[in-house]
Amino acid sequence: MKFRSLLSTCCSSRSLNAMENSRHDRQDNEGFRVYSYNELKSATNGFSAANKVGEGGFGSVYKGRLHDGRKIAVKVLSVEVESMRGEREFIAELTSLSNIRHENLVVLKGFHVDGCQRYLVYDYMENNSLAHALQGVGENRMRLSWQSRKDILIGVARGLAYLHEEVNPHIVHRDIKASNILLDHNFMPKLADFGLAKLFGENLSHVSTRVAGTIGYLAPEYAVSGHLTRKSDVYSFGVLLLEIVSGRATVDFDMERGEHHLVQKVWDHYNTNELVKLIDPTLDTNIREEEAVQFMKIGLLCVQENTTKRPRMSVAVSMLMRETDVKDHKISQPGHIIDFMDIKMDKGTSSTSIFSKVSTPNSM
Ligand SMILES: Nc1ncnc2c1ncn2[C@@H]1O[C@H](COP(=O)(O)OP(=O)(O)O)[C@@H](O)[C@H]1O
Ligand SMILES: [Mg+2]
């Protein structure tokens, strides 16, 4: 099959090069290939509503089964010609996930391009996302025992340490949150949704003109100044950790107190030595409280206002595994965005489209 013949008017030359490079790089990798539209259509039962397993900022995700019986997930992105929305995310996923493999990253199996539609094909994850698992009341959330929450956090931290410290150029994910962590049949976590990922060469920081991410998980210095480093992901990881241990939303709203942030709540409880009160009440009573409190302290370290006080992800892994003692690190004031109006906006865009991908914490 001619690779170029798959591409039509909507496809920029940049995306063409990226796809060709990615294809070359991946030629030896078992399984990565270009899929035909008919193959994806038949696998997903014509992209039927019944096969839809998720909906995110840019498109829908469908469950499918290939002729050989293997299960896949297909993400369908529509490119907006004027803004190139959808195309940027497609390229970011291809360039980030090509060539890298880690047990805590979702496997990208291939793609298809058809006019303004882009299709990304992944291994199917039986237990959907962490957001899905946490959202469910009762039965669903109860299935996430303390042991599985710990394993999920350690897996996510390992996946991030790999992206930040082992892959070259390093990758900053930029959208770590519960809906972007997939869970396989064993509840092993896989980082997914690399649509906002940025590759960093020698220069380890980057100033964005357009901030993107999800409110509640966004590192304040990045949100306000556009200054992006690996420590922005460390911040989002810290928020995710606090969310998993407490079972609470990252940003909450009630009529009495208005908007309140999980990070602030954890900091207040830390200061009064009451972290134990924030442990998710749906957790089994014989949960090791002392361990959950230690985890929350690691979460607080990851969300420190001063980026230099946040640990590198490999250090966070060793703290979570209790190889490094969290007591050796002083916990100070965490950072959080007090006023969302401070977030750096892309000039010339309306407030609704500022963040190509700033969404509410629970949206996928
Ligand atoms: N490989 C997969 N297996 C199972 N479900 C998936 C898979 N990929 C995505 N999903 C579901 O679709 C949702 C959106 O996928 P994501 O990659 O985050 O897309 P978006 O860029 O639109 O947010 C996920 O939160 C999850 O519920
Ligand atoms: Mg997503």
C-alpha cells in the first residue's frame, strides 16, 4: 500500500513527515501499521454508539475487535481546518508514542488518515480509565482497594519517570489526570492521551503561548506564565495522588464556601495533623492508615509552590516504594491557582477556546 496515497487535502506536510518518520522508526516493531478504514469500521461495528467507550476533548473512542480476535480501541479525531485542532493532537500522539515502550504506557498499534478524519489505534484496556473506576459509587470504587490504588500510583509514577528521565528527547505529558490513566484487565495503569505531550531536546524548559491542560491539575507557574518543565507533570501527579487517596474531586464547589481545592484542603489538614481524616471513607477499614498518610505527604511534596522543592519522578517512585524517606524533605506551602482568570490565555482566542484542552477535571 502506498503510504502517501492515504493522505488527502487535510493533511499538512508536517504531519506527513511525522507519520513517515514514525512509520520508518516503527517498522521493526511488531504490530505497528497503517489500518484501512474498512478494517476499523468493521472492527467497531460501524463506529456504533454501543461500541463507544469514551469521549474526550477532541473526539470519541470506540472499542473494536479485529478479524484475528484481538481487541482494540480506536480514537477518532476530526481536524478543524482553520485551527488545525485535532491535527496537532494526532501528531503529538504519533510522535510521542512512536518508538517508546513501557509497561505503564498505552500501546499505540497504528493509525489511519482519511480526509479530515484521523484514527489512532491502541490496545484495548478492559477496565477503562481511573476516572471511571473512581467515579463509580459503591461497587465500582470499592474494587479499588488500597493495594490497587498504591500499585496504580507507583505505575503512573514509573511511567512518568520513564518519559521524563529515560526517553530522549524527554516528554512532558501535560495532561496527567484520572481520565488519561487507563487500566488493563489487571488494573495495571497505562498513561494515555498524548495529545498535548511536548518533546524536550537539550533545552529543558519551554514557554507556551497557549496553556493547555485541565483545571485542578494545572501547575500554577505553568498556568500563569506558560513556563513548562517536567515539574508541571510532577504537580499534576501530586494532585492525582491526593485524589486517589482521598477519593475527592480536585476542585469542589458548594454554595456555602464556593470553590475549594483539594490541594488546599490537604495542606490545611497537614497543618493540623489531621491527614488521616482525608483518607477515602470507602476504603476497607484495615487500610494501613500510616501508609496512606505518608502517600498524602508525598502528594504535598509534588504540589509544592516552589518547583525546585517538587521531587523528580524517579525520586517520587522511590518515596512511594519507601526506599527514600519522605521525612527527609521539608513540606512547605503548596501552590494552587487562586483565580482562574490569571491563567495565561492565547491572545486572540475567546475565553471558551483558550485552552485547546483545558477541561473540567471529570471530563475525559
Ligand atoms: N485504549 C483504550 N482502551 C479502553 N478505553 C479507552 C482507551 N483509550 C481511551 N479510552 C477511553 O476513552 C477516553 C478518552 O480517551 P483519551 O485518549 O483520553 O482521549 P481524549 O484526547 O479525547 O481525551 C478515556 O478516558 C477512556 O475512558
Ligand atoms: Mg483524555
